[in-house]
Amino acid sequence: MTGRPAAILIPDLLDAELQPAQPVIYDTPIGLRQLHIDPHSGDEHYLVHYPQGMTAAWHQHSAAHTIIVLDGALSANGHLLGPGSYCHFPAGTPMHHQPADGSHCRFVTIFHGPFDVFPEEEEDPGET
């Protein structure tokens, strides 16, 4: 071994096991699996599953935030995103994402820095 970090290889994210979690912005538990934390930048990568019917509050993060939809459908700032979709929110941008009506959603989320979450006071604080 050369002392270099090992690659992280997960052959099937659709079947990967998740643990229950409930950040403050969600009304019910979600499924969550940490994929990677970069010890130098603080970037954090997660596999997330939103169950059908879960709702979320408008919120923001101090780091930029990227989502890649793998399965199901996501409603993000009023837009419907299906498998293969991508969205990116710059740091401090108000956002709202939850499973689309009648669907669940499994996605990879990448925080471009350490994870934090700040609920918004208003229901729709920014443009969609």
C-alpha cells in the first residue's frame, strides 16, 4: 500500500442499505447512508431515500449542495425531477426539496463542505 486513500466503490446504490435519520427540516424519518467525507475539504456525500408522503421545510446550507436523482421523483423548488436529473444550489440559497406527490425518491447528495441545515422562516423565501 502506498499510503494513498482507497477508492470508494459501491456497485448498486439502488440496493444499498440505509439507516433512519430525521434532520429537523423533515416531518418523518428518511433513509440515509454516508458515502464519503473528505478529511481536507469537509465535503460530505450521502445516499438519501425520501419515503412517499414525506414533507420538508424550506431551508438552506452554508455549503453548496448538489443532488443527483437515481430513482423515483423529486420536487425541487417547484420543479419535477426524475431519474437521471441533476440540481445544484449555491451556498446560502433557499431551497425546498421533497418526494414528488405520489412518489418516493432516492438520490445522491453532495455537500461542497461540511453539512449543516438552517430552516427558513418563510414558506417560499426565494425564487423557484
